[in-house]
Amino acid sequence: MKADVRAIKTPAEQALSAAFATVRGTLPGKGAVAAMRDGAFRRFDTLGLPHRRVEEWKYTDLRALMRDLYPLAPAPDAAARARAKNAGKLLAGVECRRVVFVDGTFTPELSDLAPEPGVTIGSMSEALGKGEPLVTAHVGHTFATDDVAVALNTAFMGDGAVIHISAGAEPKLPINLIFATGSDKPTSAFVRSLVVVEKGAKATIIETYESGDAQLNAATELVVGEEAQVDYIKITQARALHVASLLASIGPRAHFNTFAFTAGSSVARNQKFIRFAGEGTKAGIRGVSLLRGKDHVDTTLLIEHAAGHCESREQFRTVLDDESHGVFQGKIVVKQHAQKTDAKMMTRALLLSNEAEADNKPELEIFADDVVCGHGATAGALDPGLKFYLMSRGIREKEAEALLIQAFVGETIEEIAHEGIREALMIASLKWLGTRG
């Protein structure tokens, strides 16, 4: 006798299946794009939401965290656009080109779309609908991954940014993609962006997420050409559920730096899939997370050295207060032909409470024999000796702690090249410290 074994779907998984059946025919893109959507959804339908028995998601059980699916966000009305008008306050003092998305929809009237030589900025929804060659060539092909969250994003992807920076171009200002919540009701959105930086170009790209009661699944594909220089900054302030994926392919002799700043986020998972596809590339992959209350922030990296003579530095700092939970999972893979790879990963967690929890899991997977690679992880409390020293000089206890925490995160923030962004994130860190009980 043979019994059929069927997985029991959760209410959220059932709602996702129903939603895809409803909106499938209205999503932008036909032909190959529609086929890619269907294939991605079949993958999700087979595996379901990731849970603690999936190694990469063992610390962030999305099946348990996502009890139900919020309704898909409609196009923002005038009231929603008005509520999102002042989004991006953290970088209000930094001169940037703002490109605004409200509830996952491109909002031109809130964006700076002035023409600039060598720089093209557009809507992903429109590009998918028109079958633009740039999108057809790259979306879904930048980094092959079987991650279920990425598959869900591919199935439902609606709007987002398409940025093309031509060979040798250098935008005058950083480009800040601002994703804001405008709806006064719980909603969900799936945003997809593509950034292509051609040979020899230079650019600073910022993604700012300010979401209220919203479930957001975001994915950004980043293609960095030969000898290009790209700084990618991601700022996350999400009060509900936030899952974001960076899928990056870095060309030869490029300089690539990425920094993730996460604060005031209830549940956030930032995952990066980065491949060094050409020789001679240098990269700095860094981040700071500030957690309190019952915040849960998960940083997961997969760094693939697929070409030789590349150098990468991964450095992450997490501060945890109250009953918060921080997760770091970093894996460096060195392929067989990636000789002369130089890769070093370090994550440090600072626990300010006995109830806070930090899970750190750095890994190396090396198939080449001529490399210099290393990883490390630490978790601990403030140094009582240093704290006593400051207090012995007349500094009050909370101020002494703030100085030590500021130094802890500042060492990483100082690596940001852009002075304005660096100062804005330092100020944001100080404000977070100032609100500690």
C-alpha cells in the first residue's frame, strides 16, 4: 500500500497561492518573463516558506514569523503619496537624487528625474511591460540562487527601479531609491530593482526602506562592469516584516563597497549574494545593526570568489539591547580557479542585556590551494575596565556606555567613503543611543 504524503500549507502559503492565481495575468511582462514568474512560483509552491529546518533560515523561521499575508498594496492614492512625501529623513541633510516608491509603486512626482548624461532611471514595471533589452538580459540572471524568498520576489515582482549608468559616466549626486509606506492599512509589496554600471563608471547607490505596517519582499540586482567603482548603501527602518536580497555580479578590476545600516526594525532579513566574476576586484562588505526591544535582524551573506586575484573584506557590528535577537550567517566560497584570493570576514556582537541573543555563523568553503582566507566572530558585553575608566573621570554611567558603543559601531561606519552619508549614519547611531532607557 502506498500513501500520498502532502505538505500542509500554512494560511500565509495558501494566501500567496491564491494571490498569485489572482494577479498572475496582470503582472508586467509576457513571454520569457511570464515563464520565469511561473517557474519561480512553482519552486515556492513545492518548498513553501523557509523554516528552521532549512539550514540558511534556521535562525529566522519565516513560516512561523509570517502568520498570514497582508493584502497586496494597490497603487497609492493622493493621501498615500502625501504621507510618504517626507520619507528619507535620515539622509535629509545629504544632497542626493531622490527616486521615490510609495507602497512599492514608482512615484515620479516625488522623484528627481532631471536628465543627466550617461544616467538613465526608469520604472521596472514599465521596463518589464515593454520587454526592454537591459531588463531581459539581466533580471533573473545576475546570480543564480535557489533561495525561496528570491523565488517569491521573482514570481510577484511588480515595480522598482531600473538604473543604467553608461561606460565612463559618473552621476553628480548619489542616487537614493526611497521605498516608503503610504497606506494607512497593512499591505504587502514585492519590489524588484536593477542597477547596471558599465565599464569605468562611478556611482553611489542608496536604498532607503522606511516601512510601517507592511510586509515587504525586495530584491535588487546589481551588475558592476570592468574597472567600475560602486558604493551601495542600504538603510532599513522597518516596523513589520522586511526581507531584502542583493544579487550582485562584480566584473574585473572593479572597486565595490556595500554598507547596510539597520535600526528600528521589528523583523528584518538582509541577504546578499555576491559573485566576483572577474580578476583583480577589491570589495568591502560591511554593516551595522542596532537592536532593542524584541527586534530580530538577520544578516546572511554568500560571497562567491569565482575569479582569481580578488580581495574582499567583510566586517559587521551588531548592538543588542533588551530581548533582541541578532543573526549573522556569512559564507565565503572560493572556486577552484580563484587562486590568489584574499578574503577575511569578521562579525562582532555587543550585548547590552542578559536577555539579548546573538547567533554568529561564519563559514569558509575553499576549493583553491593558493589563497589567504580567514573568519572570526565575537560576542560579549561592554568592557567593564574601560567603562570604569570613563566613570572614574567623572562621566556618568549611561554616557560612558554611549561613548563605548559609539566607538564600537563608529569603527565600521568610518569606512563609508561619502562624507555626508557617513556623518548622517553616525548621527542616526547617536540618536539611537540617546533613546536608550
